[in-house]
Amino acid sequence: MSSESAITVTVPPALAKIIAETLSPIPADQMEADAPNGLSLPLDGLSVWTDLVEEMRSVFARHDHVRVRGVTHLPGGRVLMALAHTLGRRFMTYGDGKVVKVFSMSPWSRDLAHAGAEGFFHTDLNASPSPPALTGIQCVHPDPGAPRFGYNRVVRLPDLLAELTRRGASEAVRFLTDAEVEMANERSPTIWKSKIVDGGIVRFHPETIRAACRRRGTKPPDDILYTIGDACVAASCPISLGTGDVLLFSNHRTLHYRSECSVRFVRYPLVFEARQINVLHVTDERPHA
Ligand SMILES: [Fe+2]
């Protein structure tokens, strides 16, 4: 299991200032327009930046995820894009050409991504032909109840399989590595069918597996899904993100999770403090050591 300290790279204040000052004059719109073909940034030529990139790549190579602390959040997710560009090349866009999404928790939302209920361990876009290689998150506002609420977990696939094997959960291991499993995104009419771990990519989301079972009229494998979720918790550690902190993880080799979120009402019902993050996806990963 990767510890919180082992996956953390801390940026000194002087470098954080250089990063913010170098990116500030670049409009976020311009970065988003360039991002699908890969970014080229004035930071890339600076030796202090190169040192940070090397440290991030070294942590990522060992753990498949890295948390970067000490950087600031610039509007439009510019720092997040710059850091994600050190590990990945081309960025994904969402229909309207946007690269950076904003997720604001709301006690009044029914959308899973914005509601405060505990999430499931999953990979992003698991029922699509080409799930993104990397996911990046930057904390804009931490959960008001942090660190008890609103934390993440990331589990590496080898650590999950080792934990399941240690527990003698051979059926769950077979389900992940051998079985042909159907997965359906609620918003798509097609059903994806493959092994969950296939061609070096893990695709997993309990809700998409349950949705495919509902469409087929079959019984969902709830016991196995529970066993996998429980082993994911045991094989990972909570990761809290403070303001500006960035978490980058492989969406091909890890599963991730977000805990229950809290809300602090300033004036009920519409004025409240809640977790807000920027999220982006990168199509392909740079080769790393
Ligand atoms: Fe996710």
C-alpha cells in the first residue's frame, strides 16, 4: 500500500510563486484550446520546474499516483493543466471544448458527482472504448469537515489483487482478471463487454456493472462487488486535499474513491460552504522510468 507521505511532493513557496507568475498571463481559454494536442509551456525550460517534474515522475512511476502540495489554484485550472502535462500529453475535451470541469458539492444535487454521498471505488469512463490514461484533481475549496469528510483514496491494481488473494477471495480475483463482464453507462445505449483487467487497463465501476445487469434482467454480483470494495479500502489510505493541492493518478492502473462530503450552512438553504474541485482527464501518458 502507498502511504500518504510516500505519494506527496511538496513544492517550495518560491517555486509555487514562479509557477503562478509564469502561468498567470496565459489565458485559461488558450491553454484549454491547446491542451487536446499537448501543451508547450514557458515553465518547461526552467531548471526548477524540471526538478519538480522529475520528482513527480519518480513518485508516479512507483505508485501510479502523486499528490502535489504547496501550489496555488489559478482560475480555470491552469496549474492543474500544467502539472498534468508533466505526466501526460493530450488532454480530453468534453463536447463543448472544455478541458477542466468544476465539481461543486451541493446538498441539493441528485447527480452522483455533485451529491455528498460516499462514492464507489471506480475508474473513470470505464464503459467507453478508450478510457483516459490519467485523471487530475485540484482542490479549489476543501470540504469544511476535512479531513474526516471529502477525502480520496487511490488503490493500485497489484495492491488490490494482493489483498484479495491474501483474503482467499479467489472468486473476486477471477471476476477482475478472467471473467467477461458487461458494463453500461446510464447515458449510453450501448453495453461494453470485456475483462475488467484487459490489455494493461482496468475498467471498473460497480454502478455500470449493476446497470448492465438491470438491462439484461440478470442478478448483479453484489457479494463480489462488496468484497472488491472492502479490499480496496484495506489496500489504500485516505488522501486529503488542501486548497490548491493536486492529485494525479493513472486511470488505467488504479481505482479511485471519494468519501462522504459535508456541508456548512452559512444561511440555510442556499448559502453554504462545500468542497469544490477542478477535474480533468488526459488521453495518453508520457513514458516514465
Ligand atoms: Fe472518478
